[in-house]
Amino acid sequence: MLKNDQYTEVTYNQKYIVLDVSSKYLDYPTDPILNKITITIQSEFMSTDLEKYAHIPLKQLSNRVWRTYEGGALIDNWKKTNPEVDGNTPEEWIMSTVTARGNGRPENEGLSIIQTDEGNLFLKELIDSNKELYLGKDLAQKYGTTGVLIKMLDSLERLTVQVHPDKEYAKTVFNSEFGKTESWYVLNTREIDGEKSVVYMGFKKHVTKEIWKAHFTNQDIQGMLDCLHKIEVKSGDAFMIYGGVPHAIGSGCFLMEVQEPTDYTMRVEKTTPKGLKIGPEGIHQGVGEEKMLECFHYDTYTQNEAIKNWKITPETLEKSEEYTFRTLFNEKHTNCFGLNELLLDGSYSIKGNGSFYVAVIYSGDGIISCNGKDYEYTQGDEIFISAAISDITFTSQSASKILLCYPPS
């Protein structure tokens, strides 16, 4: 709680209170703590009629998240933010009701914030005001939450070798309904120190649990990398990464990651490639090293088998002179989430299906027509479209690439 000598002015009206806080105590605007304090104060005084926002497209404020690796310049480029800088916020979390895990980090880091007429609100707060209206009846009754997490991820360095839990492990070990099956859609790449962009995934044929444990115990990083298939990637490549499959994203990858809504990551490297030490919680999430090693599935594959199992070929569903509508991840691959892509040079209408979805504007600009009103969209926008919206039309003013993300089916 702020003390009287930590702010210089208090203003208020019927809707909110604003504290003029000294930068000695809060590093505005980059410190998420300020958002937390402002929103907490506003929520006690503003209107409780939050259901009205379910009937309009909702834009998210930028939501960068601290991670153990560096990157982010290509996110700045996508957002048209200057300067384009690599640092320790290499991920943009989109429409998130999930907090990021990390010792010493702000407790609300990772939660998405929506702009409204009454100020900025957590997406979670809007959804909780009427879950069926925002999420859809089926999703609200089954999960009571979005059931999905979307990220933009840009890696200056290789990420640590890691694994995420499948649903059975997550339920048993973390008492969670969700594991962390995820998908990668590569949007752009860049060479770092002359190295092309690659990903690592799946155990090679020679690997056993005993070999893997020995590499972990000895912290033989090259030995661990040599256990995984190394696959060069380019823009347009798409991969499914199921819970239990070992993997690592190489340097120079800018991708969209659609995943189950948790931040459970089990790492086998105790030091990042840039030399950052990772504490025990970051390695095994508090369950211990032996239990962490049980998270891996020790199935082995040839490289051709790995690519056949996990690399996805997009499929065109509709095409005209004005648009191409493609599906990337769908029920053929997982029931945890979905991702489609709309390439637009004209107009395209989407009928609601009783559930929310999210539109991420990768490029272009134009107009969204919804319930008799028009709203502008532009490159870098992240838009939540509630289940209450029965139909919506995108009309491009410049050629647009719109990524449409869906919750569990």
C-alpha cells in the first residue's frame, strides 16, 4: 500500500481515483506494478456494468512479459515501436487471464489489460462479470476461463531445452485441468551471429531415459542438444508441440505460439545460453528434479518421423479475389485450441459460433464492422471478440494478414 509521502496528488470523480505517484516508487510506464495499482483503485469506484463491452471488439494494451532469455526486437518491429530493442521482455502475451511464473516478478505480470471508456481493465475482470456472455456457454460451464493463451515470441538467443506437461501430468502433479500443449507458427526469422533459425524437437533414436538423465546431471548441454532433432525453419512453417515432447526454439525465430493456458515449463539447462543462472523453481517448478524428468515422453523418432508427426501444412478453406482463408491448427491436430489465417484485400464476414475468438493483426489496416458501428484496426492490434457478437466484418484498407485464434473445441 502506498504511504502518504509516496504520492503528490489525489484526484477523483465518481468513476476512479488517480494517484500522482513519484517515479522514485514506480517506473512508469514500463513497470506493470503501476497498471496493477491504477486498475485496483479504479475498479472499486467505476460502474459495475461491464457486460456492455461484450458487444464490441476489445483492443488489448501491449503486454510484454519478462523471460529468462533475450529478444523482442521483431515484436517492436511488428508493433511499429521505436527503437527496436532486444531485452528481457521477448514475449507479448495476448488475451491472457494467466499470470507469468517467475520469482520476484509482479504478481499480475502476464494478465491482459483492455482499453474501455471507463479506463483500463483486466480482461479477466471483464470475463468474470459474465462468463457466458464473454466466453460462450459451453466454455464458461466447462472451464470458466478462456482455455487458451496466445503469445508472440521473438528469440535473440536459443531458448533452454525444455518440456511442458501433458494433461495427465498436469492434473496429477499440478492439480491443473490444463497441460501445456502448444503450437508454433513462424512469422519471420533473422540470422544471429551468422546462424540460421532452427528449432529442436523430439528425441533421436539412440536416446534413453538413462542417457537423458546423465546429460542433465552432468549439465552436458551439447549432449542434450545432440539428443534432439534440429530443424531449420522459415516464415510460414507451423509445428505442433505436444505435452511431453522435448524442444527448444533457436535464435532468430519470431513466431506466434498458441497454447493451453498455463506457464508450466520444465527446463534441463540450469544456465541459459547467455549465462543467466536459473533457480530450482525455474528448472522443476517446485516438484523436484526426479519428478521433472518424468514429464518427458521418452519416445524416439527419426527426423522424417518427427517432421511428419509435428510439422503442419496449412489448408485453404475458402478463396476469392478478395480473401484467402486458411486453417493451420484445428481438431485434426488438437482439441486444445485452433488457429486460422485470413489474407484480406477486400471484405470478409465471420459468423459467431457461440464462443469467443481473438484477431491478431499481423499486417495491414482497415475497418471492423460490428453491431452497426465501425472500428479501425491496424498492424499490431490484438482484438478480443466475445461470444455475444453474432457476426463481424473485416474490410481492409491495405492488404491485411489477420491471425484468428480459437479456444478449445
